[in-house]
Amino acid sequence: MHIRINNGINECDIYLIGTAHVSGESIKEVERAITDIDPDLIAVELDEDRFFAITNDNLNKANGKNNIDILKLIKEGNVGLFLVHTILANFQKDIGEKFGIKPGSEMKKAVDLAIIYNKPISLIDRPINITLKRALKSMSLKEKLSFLYGIFEDKDGMELDEKSLNEMVNNAEDLIHVLKEVSPSIYEVLVDERDKFMAKNIFEISKGKERILVVVGAGHLKGIANYLKKLEKNEIDINLKELMEIKKGKNYFKMVFSVMILCIILYGFYSISSNPEALKKLTIDWILINGSLSALGAVLARGKIPSIISAFLAAPVTSLIPVIGAGYVAGFVELKYRGITTEDIDELFKSDDLKRLMNNNVIRVLMVATLSSIGSAIGTFYFVPGFLGHLF
């Protein structure tokens, strides 16, 4: 796709190439375009982290870039983000291996040729961690469950070859439209916001340039072109800072809500403290419901027995202490007894299928932390309605 824009300083020809990240034909197209167009600058759909990931893979491993602070992930509540990122990367890698192509090879080819031909490189995409955080915060529970179901669906029956992959590239707009219909929030964050982000960056780097080659996923072509034209006509103001923000409002609401639940439970225990039998029954119910569901989460994550026991014992207590969760305790115990080695971490990034990935010790620890925490939360919400009914 070729468009010519006036950026307020000069006119610039923008050549947009839509690719599939695991397509051999996309690699050839990038190579042809760079040779034929001879651009002043090459822009790629990468952020800094992904740029170094595809260009310095071996160097990153030598420098320990694959080291993961498991406890920090659990403590900061970034387990879900890490799991989604890892599973999506593995899924893309799995498809790429069917064609003998490493994901992002067309981007790497663009970068390599830019270096060979001494062309400036511009990284125009939003950082992946920001995108995933914004996506997770914007998704409803139904969308998250549908997303997880889609990830864990059996992929063995999925027929995908070079021809069908190229057809997907050619019909990318239709696929994006389907995504918009199925999950508006995912479309908004993963596609539309990134279209705006990349269009704004392209518009700015076009100043002082005659020809720019832009290599992006095929699904972004139409959106970027539309936003470039709107920027040219001053019909839209794209604020990159706003697109980088992680809204904290929901976390604040969650904290207030947690404190309210805590106050209700403590008040309830206090109000029946003069009735030893009722207090005893209520305490046992609280321990059994909260502890059992948290332990069940650890069981479903195939945690070790000490982790399951710790989830059961910790949940009734940590549910009353918002600063620490049952998942943190269970995850810590699982980490201690399972033990994470450098081989586990290296294997995490080499897993060639989802089943193998889910058996990785790193993922197992994080799943124990996540599911035991979810179980404890379910236990609390299950207990409170009955608890209120008993009081009133």
C-alpha cells in the first residue's frame, strides 16, 4: 500500500507492507520492497524489547536476559500478564515451526537489510507489556474466559499451510472485523490503539524524509493509513502519552471493595462473639469454604502437597489481610519445593507446544499462585451472601 502525506513540513511517500509474522512470502516481500523502493528510513512494528529479542537472541541468553524473578511476578500481581505473553509467544512459535520460520523473521529481515544498506531504523510499536496490561484491564470476565478457551483449544486439528496463511494476509481486514465483533475491547487495545500509536510515530518520522518503508502486520494496514490521512488533515489529535497509560482506577475500586468486604466479615464475627456456638460454626465455615476452594485451585494447577496445604491454611487468614494473598503464600511454597533451575527458564522459551509449556516448572509455580488466589476470592464471595443472610 502506498500513500503520500503532507506532514506540515514536507510531502512524504509512505510505503506500507502488510505481513504475517510467520510467512516466508512476507520475508521475500520485505526484501523486494527495500531493494525496489530504496527508502530513506525503514520503520518496523517492534518496540525496544521485541527488537532486542529478535536481533540479540543469543546475546540475551548469555547475559541472563531470560532470568525471571518469580516472586516479584507473584507479589506485583503480574502473573496473568506473564502467562498470557508466554502462551501467545509459544502459540506463534508453534505455528512458525510448521513452516520452518521463526516468528518475526520478516521484521528481522527488515532490520538486517537496513543495517546492510545503512538505512535508519525506527521502532514504531507500543511496548508489548503496556499493550497486554491495557488489554487485560479492558476485558470483561466473559472475554477473558473466551480468550482462555481459545488458547487451550486443541490446535492439532487446525489446518494451516502457506497458502492459507497468505490468504489470511490478503483478507486481514475481514479477520479484524470478526475480532471487532467478537471482542470490542480486545480489538480496541490490540488493534485500534496500536494503529493510532504507529500512525502517529510514522507521521512524526516522515518529517524531512522523502520515502519511508513501513513493515507491519497485515491487520494494521487500513487503520494506519486512515489515521495518517486524519493526521494530515488535522482531523484527529493522537496523544502517545495517553496510549501508554495504565489506568489505576479499577485497582483503587478493588481495594475499597476489599476493605468493605473485610469490614462486613469482621463486624459479623464481632456481632456474634457473645454466642460461642454460632461463632464456632461461622469460623469453621469460613475456614472450610475459603481454604478448600483455594486448595482446590492449587490442586487444579497440579501443585505439590505442601503448596495445597499452605493454600488451605493461608486463604482464611490472607482474605482478611488485603496486602497479601493466598496465591503469594502458595506460590512461594511451590517455588521452594519445586525449585526453578536455569534449565527450566531456558526450556520455558524453547517449548514447542502448549502441553510442554504447561508442564514447565516456572509455569506450574505461577499457575499455583494464580489458581489458589482465584479459589480464595471465589470462597470469599461465596461466603459473604450466606453470611449476611445469617446476620440479618
